[in-house]
Amino acid sequence: MNDTLMRQWMMLRAIPRHPRRIDAPTIHAMLGNWGISVSLRTIQRDLNALAETFPLDFDESKPQGWCWREGASQLEVPSMDAHAALTFNLVEQYMKNMLPRSTLSHMAPWFDAAQGVASSQASPSGCGPCGTDAICRPGLSCTAGHRHRSCWRGCRCCAVRL
């Protein structure tokens, strides 16, 4: 695989979300620990190039501190699948009163990504295949009284087929 691509991918993964920051020397040391040997100046150039494409911010301190912009969407490769989206949607819906606000705030990009996955897979007529907010299982009647051959575990916001 392309060494530059791998290095920059690892750099993106090392950069924290706002408000935490990381500087180029720290990234340089991390890459060195992972067996990637480049100059500090290369790391600085890479950070500036990555900031042109990705939502990265830096401060004016010496050395500069880098972070993902506040509110930046979650970058995932591979992208979030339906099962993970369902889990995040359920956590957000049912555990929001049990988790600290700081945790909910930190998890907001994942919750937003899960909503995007759920929206892209939602049935146009409603949450379940019958167009209701129902939880259906094979051979059983759902809460709306309909019968379905496939298993749907839906909630008002996700309609993810398992």
C-alpha cells in the first residue's frame, strides 16, 4: 500500500476531536513508534495538506495543536453498518438519561452518523415494513397486529433490517 496514504491515514486517526489537541512532534513520535520514519517537517506538511481536505483546525501555539473541528462528522472506513447504527440509535434513545452529558456530547458524531445510516435504510411508509412503529418477529404478530415473514426490529427512528 502507498506509504504516504498509510501515514496520512494514521495521522488522521491520531488527531483528537475538539477541544483536545495534538501537536506535530507528538504525531511524529507516535508514527515512529508504529515504524513509520519521516521528518517532522513532512508531518507538518501533511497536516497542512490534510487540513485542506478534512475539517481540521489548528491553534496558534508553538508547536501548533491540531484537532478535528467542533461538530465535524464522524469519519469511518468502512462506514457504519446497519447493526452499529441500530446500537447507537438505541443507546441515544434509551440511555441518554443514564449517561453523563459530556459522554453524550462526545458521542454526538456517532449518533449523527447512525441517524444518517438509519435514514438511508428507512421504509418510506414508516418504521416497519407495515408502516408502523412496530417490533415484528417471524411468524408473530407485531404490535400493530400485522404479520411479517422477515424479522424487523424497528424503533421510531431507525427501521434497520436485521
